[in-house]
Amino acid sequence: MIVCILITVQWNPIVDLIASMTSPYDRDRFVGALIVAAAATVRSADFDLFALDGDGGLTGILPPGFVPGRTAATVCRGGLEDAAAAFRARKGRDLKDDEFFGLFSRSPGSVVVPITAPDGENLLLCVVAQDMRDEDLAAFLGVARICLHLYSIFRERDHDRLTGLKNRSQLEEQVSQRLWNRAENCAQPASGERRCQAEAGANWLAILDLDHFKRINDTFGHLYGDEVLILLAGIMRQVFRRADQLYRYGGEEFIVLLPRIDRDGAMCALERFRAAVETHDFPQVGRVTVSLGAVEVAGQPLATTVIGHADQALYWVKSHGRNQVALYEDLLADGRLTDEVRGGSLEIF
């Protein structure tokens, strides 16, 4: 005889939220988890989320799929100003955990919670509810701690400790996802092949490499070499868009993934970065240059193929003067990329 026992479990939003946290998540998933946490703990609430920029201004940053509450920003205006002032008063000092959750500004029917994300970004979450109970707020702050701690763990695993950029652990997955999305979109284009190319083909990958980096280490020492890498990562953050994904690929090699941008825009961004590095005054070291090889993420069978093509373009730049940007497709089209350039035992890095 077989006995089947059916157990009915009442699932609730908090359990569902915690379950979703077991998968790695990026900044958008982190802030999305905060919104879901607030929605699960504070009843009938409106929400909005803001980032505090370097000039003290506020920018709405709700991730895709979340709609800001119609009353949130207006009702929380005073609290937002107070919380922004508290952030500015810190003058770069990191908040301890107790301070982090103790700075929130509360008024009848609303609360503003300042949050410092693990990447250093200052966020202000505005929650508006007519009947906001103390226990609801306490529950939200507890779940917010879980969100923050888990995000810190994932970020530690997926980011380079020296530069703070992403490491290569998720690079192939990101490139593969773009190849898959393009293939899926182009299989059934909404309104012709041109739209398919415009929507799905506008992704670019570039490998950049510091020129003569070994010479920098040998001449000035590895501490100054590390400082150059840190400053280079800072220039990358300044030049490229928030949507662009920045990686330290290994050693003095970095990768930037440029989504949703046309060819001219991508090449302009890469050239702007190259020029920014060339004109930057690196302490003790002085002038540093960088070489870049780029390729469109479109039609290749594998992510490793995409990276390999960008690497071939970089190799060409390294063997033809350095300190320039080359596109793999252009090198192929005009015959500059030959077997002699693609292989060989010449040491040029």
C-alpha cells in the first residue's frame, strides 16, 4: 500500500523574497529586492528610489519593471533633502551597520531610508503609506539588512578586489546572453531585417591593454603599478555609461561591454576613453597609454569567439604602434588583419 501525504504550505512574499536572494544579483536586482521587501512588509505603500550624485542631486533609478509611486517623491521631499544632507555630511566616511539604518528620516505617513550600496553608491528609498506601523518598518529594515549583506557577498565574489570592477567570472555568460538574444530576435524580426540589426546587433566588446605595463612595474614597483590600474578603472567609470559593463580581465587587461549603441557611438566612446588615459597625469609614473581592440557582438557561435576576435584586433594594435583603437570588422574588410598578425611568437605585451 502506498500512502501519499499532501502538505499545504502557505507561501508569503517575505519567504519568496528570501528565496529569490539565493541567486546572484546585480545593482538592479539589489534595488529591486529592496522595493519588493518594502512592498512585502509595509502595506499599501508607494515607493520611489533615488541615487545621490557627486553634486548632491537626486536621480530616480527604479529598475525596469518597477513604477514609481505617484505620491512618493512629493510626500518624501523634506525627508529626501534631510537624508541627502546627512549623506553629504559624512564626507566619504563609511557608515557602520547601526548608523546605516539609524539615519533614516521619518515623518507621518512616510519614511526615507539612506542606503550605501556595496559599490559605494548612495541610495535613498522613499516609502509612503497612510498607516505605517512600527513593526512593519522594523520588518522592512531587517529584510533590507539581508539584501545588503547578500549583495555584499555576491559583489565580493564577482568583483576584482583591487579595482572594484567586475571580474571575468560572469563575462562569458553576459556575452552569451547577448548572442542568444540577438539570435532569438533575428529569427522573427518584428518589422524587417533592419530593425533586427538595430535592436539586437548593437552590442560591442572591447579589450583594452595598458601599454608597456611591465616596464612600469619594473621601473616604479608594483605598488605604483597597482595604483595605475586603480586609476585606470576610475577613468573607465567616468568615461563609459552606467549601462556599460566594465571588467578586469586579468593583469593589465580590461574589457568593456557596450550594449545598445551603434557603431559610431561605440567607437567614439572607446576613442574618448583612450584620449582620457593619454592625457591623465599618473602620479610618479607620468604618461600612460592604452591599446584597444573591439568587435561587434553579433553572429559569432560562442562568447569565446567574440573575445578572441577582439583580442586579434588588440594584437594588431599592439604590433602597429599601440595607443589606438581598432575594430575587428574593419581590419578584416581592408585586409590589414592577416595570418602574420593573428599568430606568431613575437612578444609585444
